[in-house]
Amino acid sequence: MELFWKAAAGVLMAVILGLVLGKQEKDISLMLSMAVCAMAAIIALSYLEPVLDMLRQMEKLGSLGGDMLSVLLKAVGIGLVAEIAGMVCADAGNAALGKTMQMLGTAAVLWLSIPIFNAFLMLIQQILGEI
């Protein structure tokens, strides 16, 4: 958790520095925001490693196909990237482009989730067929 607190302090310092720089150097302020977002993403990945291990164990216990876990992780990744990109666009002064990025991320996650929806429908058909 110490790394989290250091990262949170870094983010808050970047916000303050960005506010100071934003009045004169908007480009530098935007680059600072993007660099801090990248730093936070790297730190978040270090926290996700135990979660991935747990998901792999659940995959083995539930006899799930590796593709289901892969789809889930890709969907989470797309969602996070779309959210961060949307926020960066909004910070750059283009909120409409930011919302469009979030919408694009949602559409990509839904498209990526089609195999899960198909598996779910097959499970429902199997359950209803046994009744």
C-alpha cells in the first residue's frame, strides 16, 4: 500500500503543477498529465498481478476455457484505456472527443464480449433443455 500512497501524492503534486503550468504552458501541462497517467497505469499493473493469479486459479477450478479469461482481461483493459483517453481528451479541452472515446470503448467491450454472451445463451438452453 505504500506504493499507492506515493503514487497518490505524485498525482496530487502533478495536479498542482499542472494548474500552475496550465496558465502559461498548456502543452507541457498536458504532457505532464499523460506522463502521470502512464506512471499510475504501471503502478496499477503491479497491483493487478495477484488478481490475475487468483483469476487463473478460478479458471482451473471452474474448468473455464482460457479464452474466457482472456476476453475478460481484454475488456477490462479496453475499458481502462478508453476511460483514461477520454479524460485526457476532456483535460485537453475537447470533452466531446473524450465522450466519443468512452463510447468507442464501450462498443469495443460489447463486441469483444460476444463469445461470453454466446456461452451464456448455450448454458441457458442447456439448463432449459434438462428441465
